[in-house]
Amino acid sequence: MKSTLSPVSRPLVSATSVRRLAAGLVWALALVLSPAVVGQSDNFDDGNDTGWTHFDLGDLGLNGAEYTFPDDGAGGRTYRIYAPPPVADFGAPALAISYTAPDYTRFLISVDVLNWATGINQAFGIFARASEIAFPTIDGYVMNHNVADGNLQINEITDVAGQNTIAEVPFALSPDAGPFRWIFSGYENNFLGQAYLRSDLANPIASVVATGVIGYPSGKSALFTFNRDSNVTAPTSFGDATFDNFNASVPAAGSLRAAVVELLPQPHGVARAVPVPIRVAIVDRETTVNASSVVLTVDGQVIPAGSLTLENQVVVPNNATPFAGLTITYTNTGVADLAGVHTNKVTFQDNTGNSQTYEWTYSLAYLRAINSTPPGSGRDPGFAVRVVQSIANQPLANSLARAEQQLATPPQIAIDLTVNTNASVINYTQNLVPNDPPSADGNFPDYATFPGIDPLGNTDDIAMEVLAYLDLPAGTHTFGVTSDDGFQLRSGATPTDPNGLVLGEQASGTYNGTFDVMVEQAGVYPFRMVWFERGGGAHVELFTVDRGTGDRTLVNDATSAIKAFRSVVAPAVVLQSSAGLSPANFQAEASANVNTVTKTITTAASGSQRFYRISAGTALHIKTILVSGGTVTLTYE
């Protein structure tokens, strides 16, 4: 390991057979959509990168990069590229490129992205049409994940430092959510980069579309990592990423067909608005989409063509001019099963008659009653707040992953300040409070400065954790957050449940918006909010929106219908039994021993026949009953 900030040696869970099957599937998909001749292919299972050429700081007489082949945990190998910080500032950042021999003009490059260092300011990914591979003359196009800013990008590179971002989308990418498959293709000055979950190679979860400006015509295919810190010798100024299953090819002329570049709700994601907005964006490439051929199916029901809104263009972030194509929108007002998994399907043809089908699933932001305690069970009004700040290692990455590293126990980034306190509402600013004239960083007058942070001192690289239980009526609620920089709000079995459902999130950058949450049953539900700040302005608010009037109110404000508590009084779990099934005959088992941690109950056996039931504040279910040696053991959920 090269840094305790970002362990990247976690076992890779893909079995060799699954990995090779996945590789075959994506190329089957690529060949169906874009017939191609394979140029290079390497799954690295031989434990070497023979045929690849390296360029890194070792070529400049500095400390060189490391190219290794970690075990994936199932008999296969992967490809890890580690670029250490320069030993001295010669104007060169941490950089490592591994490239293949031939030059490509038309290209289709695919690679699995398995792991990378988080919490640092690195970019990594695929290099296409790379030429003049030396420092500082490298040119070409990269599809990369910008870790610090949380974006998926296409950049046109001129002499390394001349980076022109020609496509960019927010992309809350985490190694734990993968592995991923990236596909980068291009012809003339038209480029498309797409990211897939490797478990679903049919539906992109993010896409970047661009046209080149300078127009580098040809070059090598490569993998790279690059650190973007201005302080190139800092301990965090390294690059580290792990790949697998690389393929590069020349797609046949005319074969890069119209392609879906957006599916909303995101495949395998969570819809955070009710009614549910559905959007499909198809960008024209070497073929064009036939608008009259579109068929949208929602949960098995074909939506009449007259109910769809069709717009003959695709609006792409970071491009002033929309791309040619088709955007399909529909609002699903008839969602009946709030707790279930939903399926959308779109089918269309292009101008050559080629048909494509995309079918994807998603769920809703739905809080289940099993995670709640009864209404009124909240105690200790308000929020539990913990603020941490890192000063020595500034600047840090502008990312949720970095904030979690600061808040971890023990911290994975050195902490210089920690404050634990309570708050009645979440409405913080780095500005002086009160101030003259009054200010409102968001929707409400500034309430308080961040605990422990001097508004006249260092206000950078802060992370904050907020824990609470919210007393919620059943039904749909609209929450809102204004945040500079980002945040995450989730709810699970406990406030700190790592598998809690993410209700709202801005993994990098700022946020000012709302999201809908559905509540199965009235009760008190656990919540955790993380907020973080890199530099510049800093503020955060947590509020609700009246779905009838649109009025906004801070959660737990004196006028708010939603109250927050720091603890709950859990209702007792009581085992009752009876010799018969008459409800009136069930009585509490005085000898019962209830373990609410393991959800196990033991009691003495009684009689030749006995019926049991559990009484509690929420619905519980008996899972198993075992009678042994005069003792009855029950488990419940």
C-alpha cells in the first residue's frame, strides 16, 4: 500500500469465469451495435503486460510508476497502475500511461474499471488517439473519472497541461458500487464515452458525448492515471487505479449507430421524485433515430405514443449546442407498488432499420416500517452533530468519499479539529452570525456558524455528520437541501446503517434541490446526513416542502410538522402464548428471555401443544421455532 488515505488492495470479487463471461458479453453487445475488428485484447491473467509500452516519470529520471497484476481473488489477474508523487518539483505531476502499439483513427476501446484511490485529486481512465507520448508533448483524448470533482469527462489533451473539457456529467462513482465497464468510441471528431455496471452491460449508467475542437486525427490506445494537485510532491499527489479486460478495435465504417446516452430513472438506481419522471435520450451518430418507431413500456404497459413527449435533440452538459437525436419523456403518475422493483423498456429503430431495445429496473425512495419505532417514541429533541476539519493536508478532494474518510473511526485522513454538539435545526454557514446586513445562504436566514469553525479563520476542508430520528406520517414527503459543497441523506435500520437507502445526494460540488421520500407507515425513522466543504463558500440547510402550498420549513423548526430526536424509546418485544388459538387466551410468557440484538427469544416449554405470537410496537414475524431439552427458541424479524 502506498497511502493510508485510500486503500486500494481490497479483494476483487469477480470470479475468473464471471470476468471472462462479462468480457464476452460486452463484446457481443459491442459487435451487435458496432461491428468491429479486434486490435488488442488483454485480460492480464498471464501476470504481465507484454506488448504494452510504459511512459511515466521514470522516463524523466524521476521515480517511475509501478505496473502490477494483483490477484482478483478467484484465480485471475488484474492490472494496477500506480504513479508515485515526484521526489522533487520539476514541473511534472504524478503520471503513468500504458499504451498499445498501433495507431487508431476510428476506435472502440473497452476496459473494466475495478478499483482506484479515493480522497485524492486524481483522474484516470482511457486514453484514445494518444500521440507524441512524452513530457510535456502528449496529445489526444481521454475518457476519465475526475475523483476530486466527482465527474465523468472527455477531455481534449494538448501537451499534458492543455486540458479542454469537452464533455462532463456528474457521476457519483465509488469502487464499492462496481466493478464497472467503460466503453469509449470515436470517429472523425465525434466521441462517446459510457459507463456500465459490469453486472448489466446493456444499460449505461452514465454517458459523455462530445465533439473535438482541435481534432487530433489518430494515435495510440492507452490506460492512464494522473494527479491534478498543484503541489506535485505532496504525499497525496499520486495516482492509483486498477483495470482488467482491455480491448481495442477499429469499428467498421458506418457501424457506430445511434445510441442511448441517458436512462432515467438510472438503471438499478432510486427514483427520487413522485410522480416518477422517465426520460430516454438517444444521440445520432453514424445512423439516426427514427422517432416514429419509439415504443416505451412501463411496468409491462405500453404507453400510447400520444402520451410521450418527443424532442428532436439531446441536450448534453458542457455543450452549448444540443446534439442531433431524440429525447423521450413521460411522467408515470400511476405507480401502485411503492415498495417493489419497477421496469421500463424502450425499443426504437434507426434510419437503416436496425432495432435496439433497452430494458432497465429501478426502485423508489421508500422507507419501510420495519425500520421504525411507533409515532411518539422519539426522545431528546434535535440533531446530534459531529464536525471535523483537516488543516494539515489541505487542499483535500471535493468529494463525499473524502468526507467519509474524515468521519471514519479511526479517521483515514488526519483530523485537526473535532466537535460534538446538538442542534435544533440544520442551518449552518461559515459567515458571521448575526451579520450586517443579514444574509441567507439558501432559503432561510443564517442560523449558526459551523460548530468549532471560526468564520474569520480557516473554513476549508470540513466534514459534518448529522444523526437523528424523524417522526414521519405515512405517505409522500418532499425534503430539500441547499449545500455548499455536497451532501448525502440516507435512512436505514439505524442512523449509522452503512446499507441505508440513499434519499438524496450530491457527491461533489454544490446542491440546491428537493427529493421525494415515501413512508410506508407512520413512525420514527433513523436518518444520517453527511455534509462536506472543500473551499470557498460553505453552508447547508435541511428542510421539507409542503406538497400542497410549496412552503419550505426547516426540519424540526418550531413551525415544522416534522420533528427530530436524538434517541428513541424502543417498544418492548413481548412473547405471548396460549394452548389454543383464541386471541383472548394469549398471555405474556413470564419466563421469556428476549435478545433484541440477535432477535432471539427463549422460554421454557409448556404442555404438549402451545401457540406463540410476538407483541411489539411494529410488525414482527416469527422466523423459526426450535424445541430442545425443554426449551423453546424462537427467532424473529
